[in-house]
Amino acid sequence: MRNNRPLTLFVAAFTVVFGFLTTPQLFATSKEKVLHSFNRNDGASPYAGLIFDAAGNLYGTSDGGGAFGGGTVFELTSGAGGTWTETVLYNFGAGDGDGGGPEASLTFDAAGNLYGTTVAGGMYCGCGTVFELTPGAGGTWTEKVLHSFNVNDGDGAWPVAGLIFDAAGNLYGTTPSGGALGRGTVFELTAGAGGTWTETVLYNFGAGNPQGGLIFDTAGNLYGTTYVGGTKACPNCGTVFELTKGTNGTWTKKVLHNFGSNGSDGRNPVAGLIFDAAGNLYGTTLAGGAHCTLCGAVFELTLTVGGGWKEKILHSFDNNTNDGIQPFASLILDAAGNLYGTTAYGGNRYACGADSSCGTVFRLTPGTNGKWTEKVLHSFARTDGWRPFADLILDAAGNLYGTTTKGGAGSGCNDSGCGTVFEITPD
């Protein structure tokens, strides 16, 4: 399903980039545990991150597999002795007009309903959907398609990011393609009478392809990233943008940062942003940084006195060490101000195979001198999962949870594995 995304150049170039790895280095003594291995019948290739409910159960999506091959929504429930039991809540592709290939994390509303997006399926052009899952008696869940995207009608297409709610219960998201100018949209879905939802395109990108999700600030402005776009000097390096709603209901875009502004800046962000308590923005770029074209970076944007935003690279990933490279996922913050994330590639290749790399989980810790120190908490091997594309989440005890698109002990996906759900207890 991810063939709809303009990221194949990075995957194709990866084998070239990683030909320069050096000898192994020491890694942190974090403990990783595989909570579930997918076996295609119950889902395959989970690209999305996980969410918790109030009881501590985990929910997520798989891009493929399931009863109809269109992916699944699943729940993992913890049991005695540290065991977790998976339940498939919904199999996509059950009928005409249903979505398929969900790649984004889910969102709960206050009533316990789940909302998400699918890359494929829908009523029109296979351009994807927005869906709702409602829990019923006996543990059943009922799916409803709230919106089918239609690129032939000026709508967006192929959403790969999740959704957010505003205080009024409206949903917001992005599409990397489609729209009036063909390069993606920001959209809003508003609930109406009788369970209907109406979509409004808030912004059409002429250069952008936004692939990450959105976040709100306290004033109701939206923030996100675009995979391409930028200045004439680097028109395909990507941007960070803000959308502000005017009194007439229109939304105005402002570019806060153009990537590729110097030789060590990041390029091509595909993940969304997060705020810290001080209002600083943090994110990742898939490429760029100080070490190699395709390594990627972690950045911070700080609001200046004049109303502008100043960027600082906190970490440049390095293909010449056992560091990870190419972070596809957003970051998370813990209470101490540490940043956590995943890289889809890189890590200790000797744990993964002589000519490959499986990805990492990393932590960035701020120092008193303004510098940040990176530590690889886990370097994946094929047996415990590999290729983590998704964001992480933290529980109250400080354990990290995430997914890998490949690996694990499940069957049905040749020798690459169908992916895993994992837990990491940091050192």
C-alpha cells in the first residue's frame, strides 16, 4: 500500500548508503520484548503506532493481511505473567466502498469510538477513506466510512497520517496527493445530523505532499510538515508550516522553516510535529543532516522575539556508525524532557545480517550546554522485528511501545516476517 508514497528513492538508495558501516559499538542495556508477532491471518505490516485506552489496552492497525487482505484494526490486552492477547476488531475490504490499507495511528473520542484513515479503498477511485469504529455488545465493533476521498473531484487522496479532534469534535487530517493543485490537502470533517460528516478542504498545496499528521496550539492554529516544497535554492527539501483560521473561516498558510537552508540541515520530513511545554516544536527529517544525504536529522524550532522561528539541529544521524538512519516517525517527550523516536534503517547490522540493517529505537537527552546526547536504546534484529516506521508511546512506568513492519515469529509473509508489536524497558 505504501507504493502511493513518494519515498521509494530513499529505500532504493539505502543499500548504497549502508555500505559504509564500521565495526559494532556498544548499545544501551535496554530490554526489548516482543508482545505479538503477526501471521497475516490477523494482520501484516503494521506501519502505524499504537494508542492506549484507559484500561491500558493497546490499539493499532496493520496495512495488510486479515480476513480479506485489506488490513486490520487490532487490540492487545495484557494478562497474567506479562502475556498479551491480540483480538482483531475489524478486517478491511469486507465490501464495496470499504477502505483498505490503514497506515496511520488511531484516535479515540470521549465515547470510546475509534477513528482512522485508510490509504486505499472507498467509494470512488480507491483514494482512501476516513472511518469510525463503534464498540457494541459482546466485544463487537461496527465500522462506518465517514468520508471517501475522490481525487477526480478536487478532493485529496491517499491519506497516510492520522486524525486529530478539535474541542468541538471536528476531525482534521492531511492527504499527500490530490486537491485543487494536485499536491495534497489539509481537510476538516464536521459531524452533522443523522450521523453524517461533511468534508471541507482547508488548504490545497501547490508544492508540498504533506505526509505527517497535524497538531494544534492553544490558539487553535494548525502545524504540520511537507515532504517537498521550499525555497528556490532547495525547492524539494520540505517545510514546516502553520495554518491560521481567519474571521471569514478561511485558513492562511505561513511557512515557518524551509529545509535544506545549509549543508547540515535536514531535508524531506514525513512525520508530524510535537510541542514541548515552552511552545518549541520538534520533529524529524527523513534525509539530510551533517553526515550523509540520506541519513536524516532531529530538529527543534524556537519562536523568536520578532515572531519568526529559529531552527536548530539536535542530532544528525550517521551512516558511518551503528546509529540509526532515516526516521519516518514523529517524536515523543517524557516528563524529564527526553525525546524518543525510531529509525527505519541503520543500527547494528551485525545483529541484523551482514548486508542489511533493521532500524533502531533512540533517545535524545538535553544537556546543560544546549547540546543533546543520543543513545541507541535498541537495535533490531530480524527475529525480534525490523523496519520500525511508527511513532512510539510511553506508559506511566516509562516503558516504550511500538510496531515493526517486518520480522517476528509469525508465518505467512515468507522469510521477512509479518511484523511485531514490541515493548522496550529503557536502561
